[in-house]
Amino acid sequence: MRLLCASLSLAMMCWVAESTLSKTDAKKGATKKLEEKKLHSDKNVQDRGLVVVDPKAKDIILEHKSYCSKKVKERHFSGDVLGYITPWNNHGYDIAKIFGNKFTLISPVWLQVKRRGKEKFQFTGLHDADQGWMKDVRKTSKNIKIVPRILFDGWTYQDFESVFGSEDEIEELSESMVLLAKNENFDGFVVEVWSQLGNQKQTELIHLLTHLSEALHEAQLKLILVIPPAVAAGTNQPGMFTKKEFDQLATAIDSFSLMTYDYSAPHRPGPNSPLPWVRACVELLDPDSKWRKKILLGLNFYGMDYSALGTSGEPILGSRYIETLKEHKPKIVWDDQIAEHYFEYKKNKGGKHAVFYPTLKSIQLRLELAEELGTGISIWELGQGLDYFYDLL
């Protein structure tokens, strides 16, 4: 583990050094406007020779909207595929309808649960729930499950303690969630709560989640739990969710949405999801491959735009990624150790920047790793990627 983290740190240090010491930028390409294909293709990205370590900016710009329209229903990945959708990226709703057959789980980021007093729970966010869209998605794939994400919004430490200490409160919360799912035609929930308490009250939280899973399963509903990476990003230290907690919950939870992204940060710029780290996160959770099918290895369909000096960083989505490629026509560099592409560009009066954004090759290698490890995948999120990414699923 120390060797893994040392080598990844070295890779990031080398990138920062290269970025800050470089005296010249790559020459900008011709000013000719780069074209984008508007029509879909009869061939997938593999057959078109686009899954490569040396893509050209002009080819990404040209091809990114051109997915294979003849094979939108074909699946290439054998495990479960969870796709998140956010109301603020509407394109994800269209992706779910077009490529619905490639997913087994769709999680719209709609819901929050608030505690309003003893045994009183309020669910908010239902104004985003779109019954017509849900019906359309289910027409695309008969086996797909719609499992909205739910946050424990505004909960204080005292709120958690009160619920943990009362079986009546736990039962009321569980029954309320079952009723909500039935009333709104949901197939279950993705619950994001683990990181809110850090490393505190884990035994009590496991008890709550086990009780909730029993209530949902009795009603033929699913429970997916979002979990942080098993190796804390940038360290060789265990994360907040380890093999111990995984073993205690493996029989109760249907799937674990593993957040194997956000490895780097503005003060420590670098890759989004180094491949050796992703592997380590899975193997540490389940070294004996007992429950691998329940792990949904996290894939980011967004990237990060960093200042080379490590003073700033912000997410970059597909649309701005394409605009940046058009404006700067950069050389796209492959880092074999982390299995990601990045490129450098210079902002007007803003100094050097580097962008780490997924490519067909980086996604393909993570899909192959998931197949090798026997896991599923979870994608954050469908509105942020490029349309031709979905040919790979």
C-alpha cells in the first residue's frame, strides 16, 4: 500500500513540475473552426478506432456526439450499471431514455429526509420526481430499477443519536421510506449517509441500515449504500468504510456505490481516479471476492481543471471540456501509470492550467478492471459525460 501511494504521489509531483517549469506552450493550431458530427454512427467507438491512448483534440470534438444508434440496446458490460442523474444536468434524463437498456439501476438525485421531531420525518425534493420520465425509462428497459438518492438533510448529531436510541424511531423512518417508494412508484433508494458521522456511531448506523434494508426487502424494494473509498485519497490510510463495516453489511445491502473518484484536490492537483488506487479500494474491501458483485466501482464522467500552481481547481463537464479543446487545441497526454489522459493550456492572464477528464480509453480500462474484479459500476453522472462514452457500456 505504501508503494502504491508513493508511486502515485511521484506521478503527481512529476506532472506539477512539468507544468510549472515548462517555458513554452504548445503552438496553437490553425484558427479554422473544428467541426462536430451531428449524425449518429452505424459503428461503435471501438470499430471506429477511437479507443486509443493518443487521441487528437480534433477527433474528440468531431466524434463526441456520434454514438452508435444501431446498438443503443446492446450491453457490453456484464455487471450491474448504476447511473446517477441530477436535476441541474438535464441531459442525463435523455441519456437514461436513449441508453436505458445498458443500465440496471438509475438514481435520480431528488430526495432529502428531514427529522422534524420525535418519530416525525419529512421528505423533500418530490417536486423534481418526474413520473412521465420514469415511465419512458421503463419502456426502454423492462428490467431497469429506478432508485432515487436520498440524503439525510440537516440532521444534527443529536438527531442521529435520538433515532439510534429508539427502535420506534427506526421503525417509523423505515416504514415512511417504504410508503414513499410505494406511493411514488420507486424501486428502492440509494442512501448517502455514511460520511456524515465520520468514524463515529458506526455500530448504531449499521443497525439502522440493517433494519431499513429488512423493511425495504420485505416490500420487494432495493437499498443501495453510498460508501467512501476504502483507501483515503492521497494517503496509505484506511478510509471511513473498511472491510470490517463491509462484512457487517454485505448480506443486508443490495449494492455498494463506491466513490472511487475525487482522488486529487486543488491543493494536490492530479488524476481523478488512478487505476491502481481503484483496484486497491475494491480488493481491500473484499479480498476474498465473496461479495464483489455488490460493489459498484465508481466512474467519474466529469473532470477537473486545475491551476498548475495548486491554487485553484474546479469541475469541468463535457460541454466546457469540448469548448476548451476547441479554443486551445491542446496536445492530449496519456499517463500510463494512472491510466488517465490530461492536457495543459494557458488561460488569458490566468497562468497554466491542466485538465484531467475521462476519455474512451480511460473508461474502457476501468470497465475492464471492473470485469476482472467481478464488480459492477456506478457513474457520476450521466449528464456530465460525452454521448459516445455510452457505446462502451
